[in-house]
Amino acid sequence: MPETFRIGLLGHGTVGSAFEALLAERADAFVPITGMRPEVSGVLTRSRGSFDEILAGSDLIVELIGGIEPAREYVLRALRAGKPVVTANKQLVAQCGD
């Protein structure tokens, strides 16, 4: 049984829900390459989920909220906690990225 790689998902709109579905559909393809099977360990939306719980239970954070806040704060907190972050948020990177 391959090791599980836990992904915390921030945002579950059009992009976030498609990401979750594709990850579940294609997770087995990662195993021969990485030896790990990715899975979504938690999802944060406006109405559900706890960022602190998702952060603690994830190896990687994927930010797909969009806009600047609260995405910026979540990304900074994840980076400070030593978690890698992946984002598709062009506005956040353009206005706040180094």
C-alpha cells in the first residue's frame, strides 16, 4: 500500500471542485512516479472546514479561493508553518508575490 500524500484544499468553486475530482480520478497515476497516493485531506469553503485543522492534517496546501483576502492570509500562514503551497491565484501572486 503506497504512502498517502495529504492535500489541503482551500476553495471549492469551479476550479477547486474540478481539482478535487481530477485528483481522485488520477491519483493512482502518481504512485509509480512518487511512491505516494495523493488525496484531499480537507476542504475549506466560506461555510465549512477549519483552516487550522486542514493545515495540521496536510502535507501540501492548494489555494484556489481567488482574490486577495483571505487567500493571502491563508497562504502566508501555511508558508510560515513550513507547508508547500500551490496556487492558481494570479491576482494574489501579481499583487503580493515577490
